[in-house]
Amino acid sequence: MGLLFLVLLLPLSCILGLPFYNGFYYSSGRHSRTLGDGHGEGPFAGVKLMVETTEESLFSHLGASVTLPCHYRYEPALASPRRVRVKWWKLPEDGSPEQDVLVAIGQRHRSFGNYQGRVQLRQGKQQEVSLELRDLRLEDSGRYRCEVIDGLEDESGLVELELRGVVFPYQPREGRYQLNFHEAQKACQEQGAVMASFEQLFRAWEEGLDWCNAGWLQDASVQYPIALPRQPCGGLSLAPGVRSYGQRHHRLHRYDVFCFATVFKGRVYYLEHPEKLTLLEAREACQEDGARISTVGQLFAAWKFRGLDRCDAGWLADGSARYPIVHPRPNCGPPEPGVRTFGFPDPHTRYGVYCYRQR
């Protein structure tokens, strides 16, 4: 009876000690390399699985296609190819769960969420498992992990994808410090942008961004960049840098927000019109010209990457009036390049308008 009890327990203990595979879902943990490989070729016996990605960040732009490189190999090399499982996922920026992108076994693959229909595995070369990502969106920017699993052996590598873009501070019509975290997310989306990450804000500070109002970032921290220390912005004794209030409550605390807008397909332009327009007339004028009124994010991106330079204030979609200056000159605001703002004038005030037309 004791022997029978031991035999019945043995399969259960084996199952508990192994990952569970059912075609696509599997453990991503790392296991002993001395066990069998599950493909009938015996134990690894010193063979090491290696995964190689690029150490340099990849840069692209909105709507483009990009390939995230990933290759694997064995040391020492194997005489015959082995069947592997591949998993790509996107690492979270704000402590949220990781986001599955694609899993594949041989020619079978499955994509997830908003990646469906936009991703596929490139296997043009032997032991290549690169990820092809099409129609890039703002939220695609970030770090991706490529994991290769061979039986009980798994290794992975990181690829960082950055969309070329510009960080800009934003506050709504109601004024300074009116947005909780969720409202800040929505505000950026309405401007054709996303909330900036700390890395994006830090890079903008390195390029000279100086803003004294604190704003939300992607990770729910509140920070602000100071290039020129001054009394109202933390005092003269503090060195230049990105200053932080730390993490804040998503709903209770209210600040401005730092948004990130990327290069886009299309054109932002100042509409040549015989007369100045109210906000409603401005919207209609863009529509009559086969376009639509520009968002703040589109205007910033056009200023940063397309060299849009115009000394005429124009309406934007959020009801603000702004104008972009690449080459500062008299009667066009401060001596530094930037997007100038008139705030949120009365909608019946007359200005020009900036339109956006897709190509």
C-alpha cells in the first residue's frame, strides 16, 4: 500500500516542479540548464542559449513601421535546429502589468490587444525572431522584451523603441493646477499626444526646457524642469535639473501635465484667409479647406520637426491661440524659439487659424 501511495504521488510532484505549457501560455521563469530539453535531444550538457538584441535605442515616428531585432544562438553551436517558443511583451512604465504583444511556436503565432493586426514575427534568417511593428502609435514607445524558450531553458533581451517627439507643458482653460492624473491623461490625448515619461522630460530639460509649473508624468509622479534657477521656482540655491514632488494620488491631487507629441504624417499650416476668425469660424474655415483645426500637440510637433515659423496667432482645437517661432525676431515674443501662447481668449475674439491636413 505504501509503495502504491508513492507511485501515485510521483507524477504530481513532477508536475508541480515544471512549468505549464498549453501552446501559448507558459511560465517565463528561468530553470536549471542541467535538465532535459523536451525535444528528445538529451540534456543541455553545457550548451548555452544566447539571445541578442540591440543595445542602441530605435527611433521612429508616428504611423511608420519598425523592426525590433532579436536573434538567438547556442554555445557551442548545435548540429541541427531546435524548435523554440518566442514571446514578445512591452514592459510597463508606471507599475502596471506587462503588456503581451506576441507569442509564437514555429509558424503558429498570436498577437494581443491593440497589437493585433499590426505585428508579426520576422524569421528571414536562421534563428531570427525579430518583431515587425506597423502603423506606430504614440503608446508604442517604450521597452520591449524578447524571450526565447527552448524546453526548460529561456533567455531574453531588451529593445527600446522611441518615437521622435517633443515634450510640452499643458494646462486647461480653467487655469493652473486643475488636473488630477486621469484628467491629465485625457488632456494630452485630446491634444494628439500622450503623457510624457520621466526620460522624455529629462531629455527635454537637457535640450533647454524650463518650466516652473509642476506637471504629471506617465508614472504618476509630479515634476518640473528648471534650466535657470530662480526664486519662485525652488530658490536660487538649487542647481538646475528636473525637480520632483514624488508620486501623487491619482484622484486627489491636481497639477498641470507634461505631454509628448511625436512626428506625424501630414501638414500643419497657417490658413491664409482674407479676414480674422472667431473660434467657430476658424473650425469651419479649416473644414472648407479640406483639413481640420490643429491640436496643440500637432502645432508643437510641426514647430519642432517641420520648422513651422509664423508670427501670427491662430486658433487651435482646444480653444487656445498660439503661434510657433523657430527664428526669434522683434515683435514676435521672447528671444528664444518656442510656441507662444495667448491662453484661452473669448471664442468671439478674432485670430487666424492653424489647420492640419493628412497626406
